[in-house]
Amino acid sequence: MLPIGRLLHQRYASLHKRSCGLGLESSLPNKHLLHLPHFPDTVNTTRTSSLVAVVFDLDGLMFDTETLYAETARQILERRQKQLTDDLLHDMMGRKSDESLAIMIERRQLSDTVEQLRNETDQIFAELIKTDLVPMRGLWELLDALQSHQIPLAIATSSRRNNVDPILDKFEIRPRFQFVLTSENVKNGKPHPEIYLTAAEQLGMPTRNIMVLEDSQNGCGSAVAAGTMAVAVPGEHSRHHDFSGAAFIADGLDDERIWQALGI
């Protein structure tokens, strides 16, 4: 049987699918930070969970970008008569873009610089976003439920801003989140915990009160090291990853255990 909060949400979501307005402005100083959404007043927001905020990874967690990144890497290497293997893809996944490209250059002994590959990958990826990008199963339902309970949301991604913005714009998802942290906002990429420690600081709460949803080994390791409640939500691209330290491994964003842990 579904929790009463989720039953109420399903009725609400059927009328308000993927809708939100703008509310209070975030106090964060970064010029890229977003605005707090306006939450409905008709939903019972009583909760008992100690988790009071949720931070989402982006690539492979909210949207199936990992398939697009893999295709981008495949095209880059194919142009140079090289192959993309599962091992190489695994080691590149979840890292800052420049770190992933540096790994590609080293492993495949490419003559390109990181900057050269960055420009080329950006062009390929931008075209793929326009036609091939889709949300992961259960994303809209989970976001609607979290908003209805007035739970603060943020995004913490290893991607660069110029790759993130087209995705957020395409799906008109910006107003749902208080802020978005990208690789430009931290010195150390995942699996270093810096990005989730930064998110906790911006949210103004201890990391133990934050649930982090991650799809990759590097991302989950970052969330665990930061002291958050890390929940692994692997896709087909990452089911073989080591998610040691995760609270549990979810079947998807619609996994009932996520909803139960949050008390929604």
C-alpha cells in the first residue's frame, strides 16, 4: 500500500504535472544560482524523516546523458581510429569533464590537448542533446512529490556549465532547484567530497540531513565521503559499479525506498 502522502501526491500530480512557479530568491551569491519554487498549499507537508533536503546528480541520474557522453566519446575516438572500451568508459564516468578527457588522452595515447577535445566533444554533445536526450524513469513524479512537501532541492554535477544549461533549458526544470553546482564551482571533482560539502554549506544544514541521489561509483563515493545519506540509482551504464557505503541501491527514481526514507 502506498503511503498516504504519495497517494495525495499522485492526485495532485495528475493535475499539476511538471508545473511550478517562482518564489523567494535564493540567498546564494553565485550569479548562476536559481530561485526557490512556489509550493502548493493544499498538500499535507507533515514529515518525520531527519532528511530535510535532496541533492541530485544530473548526468545519468536525472537524464540519460551517460548514453550521450558514451556516444560522444565513441565518435571522438573513432575519428582517431581508436576504440572506446567498457573499462575506459567506467574510469571516465562521474568525473569532471577535463579529468575524463585527460584519461582518454592518456589511455589512448592521443596527440590532442584537453582543450582541443573539449571543443570537439561540446559540439557533438550539443547536437545529441537536441534529439536524443530523455529523462530517467520516475524523475517528474519524484520532483513533484518533493516540491509538494517543500523539501529544498539542488543539483551537484561534474559537468561544466555550458553542458548543463542546455539540458535545464530544454526541460524547463530550473525553477525546481535552489541552486546548481557544476565543475566550475569546485576545485576537486568527484569522488572528492568537495561538491557535496559545498552543497550542504549552501543549503545551510549538516550533511547528515541531506539525501544525495547518484548513479555512478565516483559520485556515490563523493556523497558518502561528505557524510550524506547516499542512495545509488544506477542505470544500465553503471550497474556494475561499486556502491560501497551507499544506504541502498535503488531500482530507479521511482523506488519506494527513496520515498519512504524521505517520509513522503
